[in-house]
Amino acid sequence: MLVAVLLLIVAAGFAVVNGANNGSTLVVMASTSTSLLPITAVALLAGGLVVGPLLLGTHVAVTLSSKLLEATGPLGERTFLVGVIAAMLVIGLLSWRKLPSSMTLATIGGLDGAGIAAGLHTSWTLGLLAIVLAIVIPLATGAISFAISRTFLAVADRVLGQGIGRHGLKWLRDSTFALQSLAYATNDGQRMYAVLLVALRAGWPGDGLSAPLFLALATAFGMGAVLGAGRLARGTPSQLVVADTFERSIASVMASAAAFGSSIIGVPVSMTQTTSAALVGVHGTRGMRRVRWEEISKLMSAWLITLPCSGALAAIGALALKRI
């Protein structure tokens, strides 16, 4: 029961960290390019975390809580706890040092590192697939966004006028952000549900995820997003390119499609990195001079920094746990 309580506490803290990390990035992007107030953007993201799993299930959460790492029994539950804590510590440290990071890769690395060190069954195939897709999906989304937007924006310019009409469609960008919030809840945001699932199995095996739990998690996430949105984090998608309403709308739709698609197979993908890649792809149709390549290189370096750091820290923690 002690482990179950600790997992619930960590689940709340994990939700706050996710809000401060991913949530604030998405909020900053929305509030700087649309008519949405930051608090409204936070409400949409938090609302998606309640509605998303109720409508579309928790496939990614199940993958992280039982398929990627066998988090059952006392050892499995403690090892899962170590992996999640390691991911949180790495994200916190990298954020403090203002270095690029990826919450998705930190979570995968933490769970894999802890599981291997503890001698638990881990799915090498699923873990490798998650890592590959975490890199391939953003790149593919950027390329597809470029191909689609070249035709779409050319037609829009003729129909709506060069720039003027596209800048005026605030409602379009707002509605696509709502779609993006739902996509986040069905994929990237389900890291938080995974911790809840393990906590419930550890202390309340007859209970399952429910609307009140989703609401509590969404509230903690919203608190983190509000706190994190106060700072304009370096490397957020809003800093990558100078884009108008149409461009940002297309990027949101493409990133959402990628998140929905990967959630079907239960594999997490970073919403912020996918959105960043989609923005660059869409903006490529206008010319690449205004793209801030320095910021993009920082985001790409997150792939090389986050996963090995969280994996190594989690492995050390799991080995220490075995000696206790």
C-alpha cells in the first residue's frame, strides 16, 4: 500500500511537471498566435485530458504501464516508480540548465533503464519501436506538412487573398488548437494515466481509471501549465518560425493526425516536437530564411540528451533499489 500511495503522489507531481513542460509550450504557442487567452488554452488542454480518454481510450497508457515494462508485483511497481522519478529529475535538471529535453523520451528511457537494471521483462521490440517513432514521426510529419501545405496554401491565397484573409481567421486556429488538445490527451499526455494505472493496480486492484481521476489529473496538469506558461521557454514551437494563422492551423492538424495515428498502435509521440516539425514543414513553402535553425537544432539535440540521461539515472536507481 505504501508503494501505491507513493505512486499516487508521484502521479500528481508527474502531471504538474508535464503541464509545466509540454502544457506551457503548447499554451505559449497558442496564446502568441491566436485570440486565445493563456487561461483558455490551459482550460482546453485540461479539458482534453478529461474527454480524450473517455472517448478514445487509454491505449498509450496501457503500453507504458504494462507492455513496455512489466510493472506488476512489488518489484515491478517499485521499478516503475524509479523510472518515472528518474524521468522527472532529468527533465527538471535539463530545464534548470536551459537544455533541450523531451518528456516522451525521458519516460521511455527511464522505464527501460529501470526495468533492465532490475532484471524485469522489458519489451525490446516495443521500446525500440517507440524510440524510432519518436524520431521518425516528427520528421515525417514535417515532410508531409510541406507537401500538403504547398498546394493548400496556394489555393488559399487565391481564394482569400495574399495574407490578409489568412491572418483574419482566428477562429480556425482556435478550433485546431482544441483538436490538438484532444490529440495530446490520447497520446503524449497518457504518460500521466500510466502512472495512475500502476498506482491503482498496486493498492486498489479492483478499481480502474474513471472521470474523477481524469479530472484530478487534469487539474494538476493545468496548475503546471499555468506556472510554466509564465516563462517563454526557449525552443518552443512559437519561436521556431514566424507563421500566420493558416500555417499554424495546418501544423496543428498535421501534428494531431500524427498523434491520433500513433495512439492507435499504443506508441507515444511528442506533441511539441511533432508540432515543431510540422511548423517547419509548412513554413518551408514560404521560404526557409525566417526559420530559426538554432532553436530547431536545440530541439533535435533533445533526442541525443534526454533518453540516455534518464535511462542511466533510472538504471542507477533500480540497482540501488535491489541492494536495499
